[in-house]
Amino acid sequence: MRMRKVLVAAHGHCFDGLASAVAFTHLRSSLDPRPVQFRYRSCGYGPNMQTVPETWLSCDENAIVDFRYTPSDRVTWYFDHHVTAFASDAEREAAHAEGRRCFFDPAYGSCTKLIADVGRARFGVDFDAFAELVDWADKIDTARFASAAEAIDRNDPVMQLGAVIEQHGNVELYAMLVPLLLARPPAEVGRDSAVQALWAPLAQAHRTCLTRMQARAERRGEVVFVDLNEAVLETSGKFLAYALFPEARYSVSLVRMKQHFKVSVGYNPWCGRPRGHDIAALCRRYGGGGHPVVGAVSLAIDDLAGAQRVASELVAELNR
């Protein structure tokens, strides 16, 4: 009998995306004891990718987790928690009405926890062995840290693992890490020699990122604005702005990635003041998306002027 093939297309360069791939793999494996061949794809929001390409959806079952919905008859599983997961209410209603296993709940802080909860309640699957992974995915995706300083601390092996995923989270890394995280807790995987080999150069890159942000970050009213378009950012600068300007309510960062520009927008959960804007809705105006508290917009690498315009308009909007 031919082995059944299952595609797992997950948000790339994202701890919750990878953890969601692990959680779904455990769920699907628990539903059928027969051997299954899993294939993993790392999905990234950018000018050339807004949904999963139809050509990727070529397996017997095709799952999309922690990424924007793709309206295709080939999609058999869908899990997500982003408020911008669907292009329209009509698309969302059609996805649920077509009889697919479609699970969407924007009230969840992480897609990993959504999969675990649905797995328990709907399918009776035990996720106790993955409690630590679920907790970390939820903590990282919701920025549930005591302070910005804790959020940027990379001494914990799980935070080092997260940095590796954010920087190197392509299909090859996902294929390597999913089996490890299915068998071992995240802290142990973070200390794995293969992960540490990837983390070592990122430790210096993290310090370099802080130096660059210290030189380029500026306060514009309620917003910390950082323009890092001059060189590729080798590691994530997320939360560094809030460590530099603790009282700022929002941040807008223009970052040069390897293949595109990214304008990241966030709310400072440690500023002591309520959020006054739906950041996902703001980003959606420019073709991006995310959550009410954090989002991003991607633009072509040859459109620096456009990226700067978007960043400037977002700063202005957040100050209204």
C-alpha cells in the first residue's frame, strides 16, 4: 500500500509557526496509526507570497497552519489565529461551509495552543507531552514577558532556539527541527549541537542589532521609529525599541530583509497605557496583516521609497 503523504505549510521564521507544525504533526499522527510521510513548507509573507502556492498543495492531505488561508479545494486542514487570516468574511464563511477541517479563532494568542485545544476537545488527542512547547509558543507570540528586557534576553536555550528559527526558519530547518521537537522538550532541543552551531553567530548579530537600533531609533510622539534600510538585518530586533524607549506606546521599524523590505508595527505591552489602534487593520491597508497588537507590511526590495512612505504614514496614524 502506498504511504499517504501530508503537507504541512506553516508560517516560516516564526517560533509559533514551527511549533504549530509540530502540534499538527502530533495531531495527525495520533488520528491514524498507519505510517504517514510528512512534508514541510515554510511560508513567508512578502510581495511575492500572500497565500500558499497552489503547486505546493500536491499531497493526499494539505494542511496550512499559522498562515493566511488559501482558497483551494486541495486544502484539507486549516488552523490559524490571525485576524487577517481571510481576505474577506465571505472567504471565511466559505472555508467553514465547504466541510473542511477549518479551525480559526482570533482570540487565541498562538496557533500552537489552538491546535492543542482543538486536538483535545474535538479529536481526543493527548497533548500533555507538549505542554512546555505550547506554553513557550503562547508566551513568545503574545510577548507575555515581564519586561522588554526579559523579552530580548537570549540566555535561555528556548529563546536561542527562537532566534535560530526567526533567522533560519526555512523548509530545511523545519524538516530538521519538527522531529526533534516531537521527541524532546524545547529547552533540550535549544541546547542541541546543531541548534547551538546556528545560534553562535546570531549571538554577535543580536548585539550588533542592538547597536544599530541605538544609533537609528528615534522617538516620534507615541512611536519609536527605526529605519534600518541600509543593510540586511541579520537577526530579529523585536522588542529592542521598547527596551530603549520604555514609555513609548508603539514602534515602527523599517528593515531590509534579504529579499524584501519589511515594515513592522507593534504595541508596547509594558508602556502602562492602553492600545488605541488595531495594528492588523492598519497593516492590512497596505497588503499586510497580523494581530491587533502587532503586524507587518512587506514591500519589494527595489521599492525603498514606497517602504519609507508606508512607514511614515503608519507613524502618523499611530500618533492620531
